[in-house]
Amino acid sequence: MLRLLNTLTLVTMLGFTAVQYNDPDWWLWVVYYLVPAFWAFMAGYRRRVFQSVQWLGWLWASIAAWAGLVWYYWPKMPNFWQKAVWMQEETAREGMGLMIALAVLVVALLSAYRRR
């Protein structure tokens, strides 16, 4: 079950990465989405790495960094979750994308501890 969930989150993050082709700062957003994709892959298909405290430390560091990114990119406009708002405001989409990326990291962390 956790492998399926991590696979779905991996595919989601890869999809988010793929649509960055027309963004002026695409390279930044590719990193923002590929790091959670990497951790979803590790949690789904390379679970033995989490037997190492060092790998868990890197995952925790990624979660802390992405929590900071969510705080920094948090949408400023009211009702940012409504389709009418995020269809017109790139900052709302960016903030929500980072919220999803942070959720992917948390799923990977829960998977890592579940398998220890």
C-alpha cells in the first residue's frame, strides 16, 4: 500500500516537473519538485536506505527546507485554494505546489519509519 502511495506521489511530482518548461525560473521549480520525487522513489523502491540514520537525517533536512519554502511561498491572496483564484494567480499555484511537495516528503518520512 505504501509503495503504491509513494509511486503516485512520485508520478505527481514528475508531472509537476514536466510542466515547468515555460516558466522563466524553471530550473528552480524543477529542483523544488524533483527532490520530493527522489524521496518518494527512495521510500517506495529503495526502502533499505532508511536503515541508515544518515539517510533519515537528509530526509528530515529536506522536510525542514520545504517547510521553509512553503512559509516563503505561501499564497498572499484570500481564497487561494479556489479554482478561480489559482487559475489566474501564479503565486497561488506555486504556493500550493510546494504544499503538495511538502506532503510528498511527509508521506516518504512516514513510509521510512513504517518500514524500520
